[in-house]
Amino acid sequence: MRGPVHDGLWDVARPARPSRTAGVAMAGFRDRGLGTSGQRAIPHPAVTLVVEFGAGPLVVENAAGLQRGSLVAGLGLGSSRFSVRGEHFEVVQVRLSPLVAHAVLGSGGEVVPLEDVWGVGEVSRIRERLADATSWDDRFTLMDALLARRIEASRPVDAEVAWAWNRIVRGRGRVRVESLADEVGWSRKRLWARFVRQVGLPPKRAAKLVRFDQAVHRLVAGTSPARVAAEGGYADQSHLHRDVMAFTGLTPATVAAEPFLTVDDLAWPTQRPCS
């Protein structure tokens, strides 16, 4: 199923139906070989899994240097900003709720090769099967089944940690994280330690990330920074400015025009899906 084409550089595919597993969202990207400029990755409240199987390498560049091929990026894309580029690459991108990611990938918060998590042999087999598939829907089905098996065979996160994360998401990041421990009946120290180990960020940072995600999508959709700040739980517009700069290195006005590495109608409001 074809989706929007961003700047004519990438074809984007979306699954015909949602994943059978809650907390899993997929997309497919095919580089058209028309340019080599990098696309900035914007933090998102999910763990990102990317499986590359095309002719050319997917290249991620951050402060640590270059990384090629399939990868895992922790919640909010880890602690460092990065851009994505390549030529003639094809990838399946999977966004995982951190509650699901813990079962699929284990702990970890940075950008690492997928081979470091699943092993070279396993990743090679998945890449071959994706390359042999004749359609994007077949690739999505393949990945969905693989993820479901891993989730079924793994131990879920603590119910208290899941409750705290869902509370943050439902509140769009506008929650008093200090009260979460009391609400689940744990000590603050215990909840914070389990939350960091199983989700990947401290609760306060997780709430800030969720609130940023809500704000930045409203900015992309055309809402003014002043209104986003007033309605998004920020003390004032300068508070919004600081948070956006901290997550992206961009001002609120600039980030609104930044292409996202995602399939998102709000992130590409001017694009119409292709037939």
C-alpha cells in the first residue's frame, strides 16, 4: 500500500490493517536514489526498530559517528540526536511502545545495531525473508508474526510500571510524576528504578517526552507556539521553546517544517496519500 512521497526521495508504505499486537506500529521506506542528504530523526515516545534489506545501506549519523544497517533506537531515540541517510535502501520501521519493546528487545536506551540485540544470524535471516517477500503487506505480516512470537515468549513488564507509563500517556505528559508511586502503592525509589530498567527513561523524562510529542505535532499541524504552550501544560512560550530545543536542537518555528522519519498525517499535513 503506497503512502505519501516525501520530497520525491522516499516511497512510503503503510500496513493495510493495524498490528495484531497493541503498541506496535509499522511503516516501510524505499529510497528512490535521488539524493543523499540526511533526514533529521525527531524524538518520539516509542522505541524504534529498523530492519534494512535493500540494495544500499541505511546510514545513521550522530555524535558517535556513522552506523550502517539495521538498528534499534531507544525511547525518544536515545540520548543523542541523529540523522538518517543512504541510497537505494529499503527498510521496515517498527515503532514499539516501551512496554512492548521490553519484551521484544530487552533493556537499552541508545542507538545500537540490531545484530547486537538479536544476533547476526537472526538478523540475516529476517533481512533475507524481507527481501524475498513480494509486497510490503507480506513484509508487514512477516514482522508482525515475528514480534508476536517474541512477545508471547517473554515476560511482561511489571503491572505497576505499565500502569505508570499508561497514566503518563493518557495524561499527554501532563501528570504529577511525584504522585505515581503513591498511586501504585510502591515506594518512589522502587518505582523509579523499575521504570528506568523496563521503560528506558525516568518517569519525569518520559512525561516530558510525551508532552513534547503532543506539542510538536500541534506545531506541525499549524497551531501557533503561543497556543501550544498555553494548552500543552507549559509554563509559558519560553518553556516550550526550551523543551523543543532540548529534544531537537531546533526552535518551535523551525521544527514545524522539519520532515519526520515516520508515517504520520500530522507530520506531513500537506502530503496526500498516493493510490
